[in-house]
Amino acid sequence: MNEKPDFYIAIDTVASNTWPAESSVSMDNWLLRASRGVTKRANSVLAIGEYPNDPNWLAKIEQFYQDLGLPSIFHISDASPKGLDEFLQTKGYAIDTPCVVMTASSQQVSDNAQYKMMQNKSSVQMEWAEAADAEWLDVFLKLEQFPEERRDSYSGLFERMPAPKGFLKLKRNNQIIALGTAIVEDGWAGFVNVVIHEDHRGQGLGYVLMHALTEWSMEHGAAKQYLQVVSSNKPAVTLYEKLGYQPKYGYHYRIKYDLQPLVSS
């Protein structure tokens, strides 16, 4: 996990592009992202590189989010400047949602997933699309147990995702039982929205999903891939490790609870 700082900045930047905010404002190296409070990733400061030159950066960031009716949230990782995490803690910012960034060779993931699929026979149909259609979005909200009120926000998010991007449906008996999204940028594949219906878990579908997403990504030029996983999601971390992913670094959010109500995860 002793990568050079440029590695962390590159991954954080690609990952931010993968989950684009409705609006964003640059503050030197940092990016202030806002999306009506839906997901912390799209409503937080991507604090990478050096501190802003403006000595009043914290007050201006807090005012930026307060004007939007949003809490002030910072995305903190190994790409963030030294001392930022500790400084925000002294200002009343609490840690939220610790995550781990994992990376792997696309070919290794493909080979490992193929081997696992041979051990776990699972008959499913696959459908790919370049956009999230109404059916895909319906099932996504249902599987993630998100309220209908988030439909427009997620629909807009999926439209903003950069191409090439692929939206995958796994079907059994004409019913969608799993979903996933793959996005390729600068030779990296990022996978999001990877979810399996609870009635179909434990059947090896995770390997089927990851193999399909990986094969699609390799066809679109991705020799390597990354994942952002909530640290407490042990089943997912274990699955990815079996596929050849290795943890590279962690990140978390710093939120000042007394400014505004929390945004969604």
C-alpha cells in the first residue's frame, strides 16, 4: 500500500468522474461537488493535492454548502494533504463511512471469475445497454431499497456518467435478478451499482456479474480496474479478494453534523 501520491490522486480523480455531480466548483486542486444531497460522493469536497491558496478556504467551503442547504462534507483519502483529517476533527467534523479502494488486473479478475463460475453453475441471461432504461432504473431503486423520490437524481447521474459505459442486467426467467455498471477511463475500469436480489444471493452470481463487467471493460480498453467498497461490507471485500483484488488505500468522509441534516449514502 506504499504507492506514490500521484497514484492516489489518479484513482480519486477517475472515481470522481465515474460518479459525476450535478454541479461542481474548483478551488485550486479541490473540487466542491453538489447533487441535491443524493450520495456523499456527489455532495462533498474532493480534497486532493495541496491545500487551496485561499487562507479562508474552510469558511468559504462551509458557506458554499450552506447556501445550497447541504452539510459540509470532505472526502479524505491518501490523496488528501497531510494534516487535513486531523484539522477537520478539531473543527467538529466527524468520520463517516470508512471505505477501501481495491485494484486488480482485468485479466486476472476475468480468469479467476471464470474459474469460480465453473464451480458454481448458474444459468442466467445477460443484457447490455449504453444507458439505464426505465426497467433498469426501476429494479435498481427496488434492489437498493431507495425511495421513488431519488429516481430523477439517479437518472441524471447515470446520464452524466462518461462514455464508454455499460449497464448490465442479469435475468432469470425474464426477471432481473442482478445489476451492474461498468465505466472505462484512462485504461481503468470502475464498477458501480453492483447489486444482487437478496433471494438469489449465495449462488455464485457475484462471479457472473464480475466476469461480465470485466469482459466488457477489457473490450473497451481497460487493462486494470478499481473498486470502492465500504469497509464494513465484509462479504463484498471477501468476494473481491478471491477475484484477485488487493486493497490499496482507504478513504472516509468528514462531516460537520451541526451545519445541516445528513445527505444520503
